[in-house]
Amino acid sequence: MIQQGFYINKNVPRPWWFMVYYDVATNADRDKVYGALLANGSGWNKATEAISVLREPNTAHISSDVYNHSTIIALSKVTSYMEFFNSITHELQHATAHVCKAFSISYDGEQAAYIQGEIGEELYKGVALSICPKCNCGKEFTRINI
């Protein structure tokens, strides 16, 4: 599992924290995500439902705490690069919508597009490491091999 944390702060009124878990595959991975979801304000029922979803390949879960300006994204093991791209772009759309809603930013305007681009730039680093784990070009990330 790869774990990536980052802030966005260029296009939003206040910084927003993201924690992204890529390649969630084992019970230990899911336990870590479960704890993060609970710490981020998800209730027991929602966190348990998320873990259930993440047991299947090609799935993902996103949870945002709009009060504390934070988002957890978790992506399960995928069966192809196409499925991975589908999952990450799907969650990017949700993340952008959550941030825009929290700050009352119009989702169909330029500011939303800049927010999505900023999140996407940060996600790229974890995505690159997920696709090419041998290069370790994302040294600031934690690669957890369990």
C-alpha cells in the first residue's frame, strides 16, 4: 500500500488536507484506512461500509470532513491501468465537489477547475509511484509492503 498526504492551498480560502491510500489490498491496509476514516469524522457505520467496499478490486472510497477541511481517499487493488485511471479520476471529481461545496464555490466555474487541477497535480505524484513502484521517484511517500 502507498500512503500519500498533501495539502492544497493555492485556490481555496483555507488549506485542505488529503490523505490518499493506493492499492489497499490486505486486512492490515484496510485496518489503517478504517482508523483514518474514524479519525477524520466518519462514523462507525460509514467506516465499516467503506472497508467492505474496499475488499473488492477496482473500488474506491472517499470521505471528507468539511468542518476540518480534510479528505480521505482509498483505492483498492485494481485489475488494470484503465481501472486505476477510472478510479482516481472518479475520486478526483468527488474531492473537487466536496471542496467546492465546503467553500461555497461554484462547481462549474474556473475556480473549481483550478482546484481540481491542484488536487490532480498532487495526486500525480502518488499515481506515478503506484504505476512505477520500482523507480521510487516519489521518495516523500511511504511505501508499505505488507
